Amino acid sequence: MKRADVVELFTRLRELNPQPTTELAYTTPFELLVAVVLSAQATDVGVNKATRKLYPVANTPEAILALGEAGLKKYISTIGLFNAKAKNVIALCGLLVQQHGGEVPRTREALEALPGVGRKTANVVLNTAFGEPTIAVDTHIFRVANRTGLAPGKNVRTVEDTLEKVVPAEFRRDAHHWLILHGRYVCKARKPDCPDCVIRDLCRYKDKTKAT
């Protein structure tokens, strides 16, 4: 995609949503970190339902450690893979207390060293909690980047690296949220809503849907 088209694409997405943010509910970097870990292969809505009950009871590493793995499972049992996630969150909380004074670290290396935290999760926390211009490529962003021709790639890391090169600096802070929301609500997997898409004329997707 030409640079002028990339600028136009993000300009339009920004006009629609000037201050985008995650749909996960959180008030602290720690709450966000736990929510993102819980959101793997789960919906934000499902995670929010669980954390809405969990966080008033335990929203610090120390408090969740006090709950214990069995206690934590009671709050997150409605979320997919909750057994493994509970184990990871407890281990994660232990490391935060032991190595980081109970605070969420602000570097990718330290974040990725935490149980249950991969590159995508680290990118979300760095971007959303700390304002870093990172782009976490999930299934929605991967789909939008390839369909539109914005950042084609066969795997998420290739797409991420390409996005970091092609997204202009002025849009990089919020690009992650614009792309994920566009993929979630407009450029959907099974049937994209091309007729109502604000970037349809810039998009290179060959199989655009038509108005019914």
C-alpha cells in the first residue's frame, strides 16, 4: 500500500475514533496485565465478567497470591483454559512480588519473562498501560493487515515488523486499537462489512462483500 494511502487509512480510522482504547476493563497496569493473560482464546466480554467479580476482592499480586490457585479458579472458571491460566497468574504474581516489588515491569524483556506472557501480551501492556508505540498482532489485526494490503505477512511477527515500518509515527500509538476494533466489528472473519467500511476504497481485498 502506498504511503499516502496508509496515511489516509489511519486518518479515517482516527476520525471515527479519536481516542481508542482496549475493551478490557482495568484501572491499573496490574489489572490490565492479568486481564490480557486471561483473554487468550477468550472474549473481552467474558474476561470482563470474571474480573468484575475478582478485582474488588483481589487486584494486586499480593491479594491474588493470598487467594491461592484454587481460590482464583472460582472467579475465572467461566473463562476458557482457566486451569492453566490460574496457574500462570499465580506464578506471575509470585515473580512480580519477588523480583519487581509487586509492580508491573515496563520493559518487554521483563514482561516476557513472566509466566503466561508472550510477545503479544507484552505489547498490549506496553502500549495500553505505558503508552509505548507497540503493535500487538492478534487474529483481527493479522486479518486486517493482510486483507487491506497494509502489512501482508504469513505470520504475526512478520506482520508486526511490517506494521512498525509502514505506520507513520503520528498514528503508531493508537494503531493497535484502531486495527483490532476494525477487525472485530467491520472487517470480520466470516463476512466483512465492506459496504459500510470507511477504508473500502483503499483496501486491496478482492472478495469484498456487497450491500444486500
